[in-house]
Amino acid sequence: MKNQVVWITGASSGIGEALVYEYANKDYKVIISSRKKEALESVKGRAKNPNDIFVLPLDLEQNENFNVLVEQAISAFGHIDLLINNGGISQRSLAADTSLEVDRKIMEINYFGTIALSKTLLPHFISRQKGQFAVISSLVGKFGSPYRSSYAGAKHALHGFFDSLRAENFKKNIRVTMICPGFIKTNVSINALTGDGTPLNEMDDAQNKGMSPESCAKAIRKGIEKHKEEILVGGKETYAVYLKRFFPSLFSKLIRKAKVR
């Protein structure tokens, strides 16, 4: 994999950071992005073969300069084989208590930022007649749950967009893998926005008891390398996807009572 280049957004912590180490350990060349340059430099310093890691700060909410950033990313190692769209932000508030500004912010980062970066990189994949997009969605990209209306909406939108992108570009040898993590032990709930836009600053109990980021990253890498169209990652909470599909009424009764915070 020494000539394979992966670009990971949201790489300064959580699943993204674990993915950096996972791919670096497999001798990929890795481009790492997030808003936090210092944190990215720290991740680079802790990774195997830091000379094969390129730090490229990026803010998904500010997509006006994505053309320049994509050019810099391609120039780093000459090409890109895989973009892992991992960057994003979550939410913990009732729909009735969530301002429209928060709804828009989450959609701007999680959806518009992700598709803007992917569409900017797409011509590079088309010109090479190969490439892969991997998108870190969520189990709530498959179903909604309380306290996550804005987050679930943005993740659902990603599935619609990338399913279409996959169909349009399959003959160009461009693959799309949607990844739906469940409860992974990261700071996603701590950083999640509440109804007025302030961070929750609390760790969800289910998140605290979830799968380790390292195990999650390994499962993600294996699924991506197999070109799977969709990967469910987590514990027994992943069964909810099948419950929703085959027993929707029962699922609705259970999700209303579930301890999701």
C-alpha cells in the first residue's frame, strides 16, 4: 500500500485520528485535515512514518477555497486514491428546542461541506478512472432518534447524495462506501451542539461504553478495502437498522423508550 494515498478529514481526534494511525500502520501515505492545525501536527508526530503524512488544515464550513486545498492535497503525493469524509459535528437537543441556525450549521458542515469537498475532488478521480469516497455517516443516517433531529437529517442527506454519485460513476471505477458507526467511545457527544448552539460538554453514557475508536477504524479500513457499499460498525445497537427495515412499527415503539442520552 506504499503508493496508496488516503485523505482523512476530521483527523485530529476520535475516529478520524484512529483512522490516521490505522492507515499509517499499513504504509499508506496519509493527508490529514481538520480545523485544528496544532492537533493535526500532534497526530502526525505520533503516527508511523510521519514523513508520509501531510497536514492540510481545512474547515468544512468554509468551502470557498476547496479548489486550492484539493490542488494542495493532490500535489502532496501526486495523486489521491481514497477520500474519507469523516469531519462533522453532532447534536443533542429536542427538535422543538433547536434553533434553525443550529439546524443550518449542522447541515452546512456535515452535508454541504462534505459534498463540496467530494465534488471538488471528483474530477481527479474521473481523470484517473479510479478512486473511492468513504463517508462516515451514522446509524442515525439510517433512522432517526430523539435528540438528534438535525444530525439525523444531515446524515440521511449524505446517503441520498452518495448513493446517486455511486450510480453515476460506477463505470468510471469510482466506488462509494457509506459507514454507519453506532456508539463509539469518542468526544462526539461532548462536542455536540445543543439547541442554542453551545456544546453539550457531557459524555453520553452509551458513548462512554461504546466500541473503541481503534477497533472501529480497523473495521472501517477492512470494509473500505473490500469496496463494500455500506458498513455498520458498533455493538448490538447496529441491529436497530434491521429492526427498522423489517419491523418498523416495533422499532418506533422501542426508539421512543430508548435511553439515547
